[in-house]
Amino acid sequence: MDEELTRRSVAQGFWPAGLHLSAEVRAVTPQIDRLFLDLGVQTEDLRQRLVQRVLRRLQSQVERDRPSGLALAEHAVRETFAFIDDWIARAMAGAECSDLMPLRAALVHGALPDWPQALLSPPPPGICERLLAAAPRPLPAAAPLAMPTAELRLRRFRPLAWLLRRWIRRG
């Protein structure tokens, strides 16, 4: 499915013959590569293939929206996470799930040990249950305090009561 890569890294600017990218998209390639490295993709070849997939998606975004500079870098990060989220959405087909962020966290943090390789193929059967089981749960709603209200009596604090009485007389 992926084109054969040359010996050098995609992040260094060497592209397969069938991949046509604009100069703007090529400029953010190191950021995408670094993002996958930060997400835990250690294998250079695997990172190259994932970066290629994101670059294809990003190229269509750039042609449509024409971002540049920092906006393009933000698009690159968004497209990287959208690439992962689209794979998760395919895995969750038919399941009730409104927020993909906890599922992305579960995927990246070990619900599927070989998740970078899995992103290059259709989701395996049973991954839906694994992601839902490993997804972080939100905190429960705040409960009312069970402590009864206490009454403050100023008679026990004589200096404070004396000051309070003096202040009330003046006012």
C-alpha cells in the first residue's frame, strides 16, 4: 500500500516517487516526525510510513485552506491526531463513543502494544473492547459535603467580642 522508501528518512526531505508535496508541507515534516517520536514510535521505518500518511492528509488540507507559518504547523499537529482518531473511529464503528481523546490516550499508552504498526492496517477485531476498558474514566461529580454547619460564638473569644461591640457602637 505504501510506496517503497528511499534509504534516507522522510523527515530529512527524501520522498518516494509517487508522493507529491508542496514546499510548505515538506517544511513541517520534521515536526510531524518529532510528534510521532514523542508519542513513542521508535522505529525509523515505521515513523516514515506514518509521517507519509499524515503528509498526504495535510497536503489536501493545505490545498483547501492555504495556511502558512504557525497555522500550518498547527494544521500538521491536528492532522496527526486526526489520523489516529480516524483509525480509532473505524475501530469503534457501531460502539457508543462521543469523545475519542480518552481512547487515543488508551491506544498510545498501551491498550494495543504495537499501535503504530496497527495504524497502517485496518483495526483488528476486538480492539474496541480493549480501548474502552483501558480508557481513562472522568472523575465522579462533586458530592455535597457531609459536615454539618457550625455556629460561631463570639463569647468564647472575649477580645474579639469586645472589638466587635466597640465597632458596632461607633457605626
